[in-house]
Amino acid sequence: MKKSLLLFFLLIFTGNLFSQQIAVLKYSGGGDWYGNPTALPNLIQFCNQNIFTSIDAKPQAVTPGSPDIFQYPFIHMTGHGNVFFSPEETENLRKYLLGGGFLHIDDNYGMNEYVRRELKKVFPDKELEEIPASHPIFSEAFSFPEGLPKIHEHDGLRPQAFGIFENDRLLCLFTYESDLGDGWEDPQVHNDPEEVRLKALKMGANIIKYAFSN
């Protein structure tokens, strides 16, 4: 089923405009899913002003097992620690992603091993693949010819974008050693230079645009 047709049926059954809200994933396991509280509101404002979206200013929170997850074309996940999906959450998240949803996981430093373990439960037959700089997500609205930008140093490793695909459609994006969400936060939180924040916001806008149009 084409994504546009799927969204049409979701609109009928839920009574919600699928493309008007985004959400943060409220997961179990002890990790701080609520990290970077100013990040998504700032990204939403940037997108509404620069790529002509009309996203509600206040992002929602949704659990992986909730039926409400199907209301959102884009779900953001972040934190520093452990992540755990129950069997019911695993199945619901799989249905959401295969049905047209998009999950962006931004490692805020410390999620990598837990995210990989839980994603293997969601898609046992799929692997996270490194996404090349030539992928459309790096040029949807703003050009990043070298791929994912580096926002915070941490271990000094190069930033990497990994993805899970279904028939060439990117279902899940895992941004690692970049810290996009830190760059989206209010300027005084991390005291990042404006050009660094702008890189993060532009890459975030690319992700939003890709999620809404693919």
C-alpha cells in the first residue's frame, strides 16, 4: 500500500491530521528519553519557518506500544542510557515503521549498544547499514555533501548515520557521534556557535522533510 493511501485511511480512522504533529518516544529501560527538552520545539520552529511545514509547536510523547504511535509520521528518540522494548512494543513499533512511519534515533552519547540490541528485536532479519553521503536525506532541503555533520565531539569519532531499509525506503535513522539534538537546543544550553546550531537544525530539517515525503 502506498504511503499516501495509508495516511488517508489513518486520517479517517483516527480523526487526526497525520502530518501536523511529531512525537518523542517514551521508552522503558531507565534511559532519559526526555533528554534535550528544548530540541524538538526549536527544530519544529525552524522547519515551519524554513521548509514550510505546519507542525504543531508542542511535540507529543508516545510509548512504543501505544496505538497513538500511528498518528505521527515522525518520531524522535534520544537519551544517554538503557533502552528496552517489550514484545508488545516491539510488534507495534514494527507495524508502525513498515506501515509508513519513521523513527529517528539520535544518540545523545551512551545509547549505541542498547539501541542496536532493541532494534534487532524489532527487525531480526535486518541490519543497521551505514548511509552514504549520496543518500537523498543529506540533500532534501539543505546540502550536506559529506554526510552527517559533527555537532559535539565526545570521543572525537567521526559522525555516522545508520539506517534500516525496506524496499529502499529508510524506516529508521540512527545518528551516532553527531549529537544533532544538542545542536537543536536553546543556545545557552551548550553554548554552541551559531553556525554549529544552524548545521544541526538544517540536518534536522532534512530528516523531517524526508520523513514526511517518503
